[in-house]
Amino acid sequence: MSEPGMIAEQDMVAGHELRAFVERIERVEEEIKGLMEDKKEIYAEAKGNGFDVKILREVIRVRKEDEKERDAKESLLDVYLHAIESAGRLTPATLTPATLAQGALATAA
């Protein structure tokens, strides 16, 4: 057991190791902050060149997806849109209890 007021050697080593981890994390956080600023500037430049930033972000998001998952999602989206178009337009005049019940039955099937 160590004397009062003295720091054990293993505690000092652990403290140095911990400080090294913290400092590395802080450096990485600073790098990330810088990269985020760079990304912001790129989006601003793209906007200045006439590109729609919202669509550009969507393109980047889509490119990150797995190709098979993206294809499956797009196919399902097409099926849903086709089903909506095939059903025709619903207006308040066509929203009767009968049409609502038919829709409920179709979704329950």
C-alpha cells in the first residue's frame, strides 16, 4: 500500500494513457469540425453554381444506400404510386362511409 499523498505508479500510467485518449479524441473532433465547415462551403459553392442543395443532399444519401435495398425501395414506391393512381382521385364528395370501408378492407387484406 502506498503512503498517503503519494500517487501509485499504475495510477499515474493510467492517467497518462487516459489523457492521451482524450487528447486524440479532441483532435479528431477538431478535424471533424473543420471537415463540416469544408462540406458547408462545398454546398454553398454548388448552390452558387445553380444546383439545388436539397436534391444534392438526397443524391448523396441515395448513393450511400445498398444498391439492392435501394432497388427494392424504389420498386415498392412505384407499386404504391401506381396503386394510388389506379384508385383515382378521392375528393370530399367521394369520401363516403362505403368508400372508406372499401379502403379499410383493401388495406386489411
